[in-house]
Amino acid sequence: MLGYGARDHASLAEILGERGLHDFTALSRFHGHGWGLAWYDGQHGSLEKAPRRAADEPAYRELTHRGLGQLGLVHLRRATPGLPVMAGNCHPFQLDGVMMAHNGAIHPQERLGELELPASVQRLEGTTDSERYFLHVMARLQANGGDMIAALDETIAHIDREFSVNSLNALVLTPDALYAVCWYHPERIPPGAVAQHGYHGPPERYFDLAYTETDRGVVVASTGWPQDGWAGLPNRHVLVIDAETQRTKVEPLTAAGSASALPHLAGAIVS
């Protein structure tokens, strides 16, 4: 997954360069179960997604070469085993002007119904753990008067305490800011599984996030493609990109009381 802030409505291709965009899109060779792209242009948010491989999609290419707005995110999905490939399960998810994508897995799947949902939600769009994670964030956002950092902190604490997770990495997009969450358990990343995903670095670094700034914008993204010279986002922190100024700040996430007591499942590492 990748999030960005664009100066002067630069396209993602202009921010990354054609080579960089090609290298990121090439991840869809392994993450080929759908793609999604969301963006904000002022206060107007838009979202496009489909349950197909991004590299094969003319719409994906057109959008990544078009100046869309001041903030955006891209998600390339590799489905958690047992979760179907369908439009409703593609990231990002959206509600009340907030859009979110997640990279990781939450177990046990049969207990996901215990995650708190906003009263306004009558039914889920899909069947993923990621969508329930998002809706729990939205519930805590309302309870915290719109404070996104507090909502993320409380949600992560609850899920990490009550469930077995390998990663709660996420990108959250609002009209005012993009939030890149780095929260994962290095010891729960199985070497064999990440190798099957085309990742050949140290397994404990699979869920690392890194960011960089160019004259066209700011980018934060997950691993698996060249990121020479990028700064690492520390685990258990969130990077915030301001929509108006494109300035960044890194905030710690405390998630007090987290740490799942459940046994972790080593096989599924994405959603």
C-alpha cells in the first residue's frame, strides 16, 4: 500500500517517476486480488477500486497518471486465505468522508463480529477483517470527538489485546490529512509465507513502512520495491501528512494494554 501528498496536483507518476510507479505496480504480480485508489481534492473525496490485478487495468494506469488532488492512497490486495476476491472486499473502505486501507491479518476470523461497529452501519460491504478494523476506527473517532490519533490508538489497543494480529498497518485518508499507521509484531511474520509473496528481505522487516519527500510531494509506502534513501517509519508510530501544507509529523502510538493473549496464526499475513 502507498499513500501520498501531492504538491500542485501532481500525479502519482510525477511524484514517484515512471520507474518508481512501475516498480510499485509490479507488486500486483503477487498482490493481484484487487486494487483501490482514493483521493481528496479539497473537500471532495473520490474512490475507485476493482477485484482485478492493477497492472492489467487501464483505469489504474489512467488514474495514477492524472493529477487528482492534494492527498491520495493506493492499495494492492493479496487476499487472506478464506476471504473471497470480490469488489466489496477491495480496499480502501469508506464512511462519512474517511477512507482506509489495511495490510495484515486479524484472527480468529470467526470472532470478528465482536469488533464494535458504528450504530449508523446497517451492514458490511464485504467480509474482511480489514473492513471491521476500519469501522471500529470510525466508532472510536466518533467517541473521541474527531481525534483520529486517539481513535487509532484505542482501536489498535483493543484489537491487539483481544485478537491475534500480525499487522495493523493502515493508511487513513481524510480531507485534512493522511495517516500512515505502522503497528506490527515482527516475531509473527513467517519466513516461508513472505517468500511466497515475492519478498526477499529479512522476514521481520516485511511490514516496515518508509517515506520520502520530493519537490512534487510526499510518499509513504510498504516494502517489496526499491526505496533507496527513504526514511523508515518506526514501528508503533503514525506518520501524518497535512493536506494544506504537505508537512509531515511522526506521532507515537501507545496502545496501552495491548498484546494479544491468543496464539498467533503464522500462515496468513495479508488481507
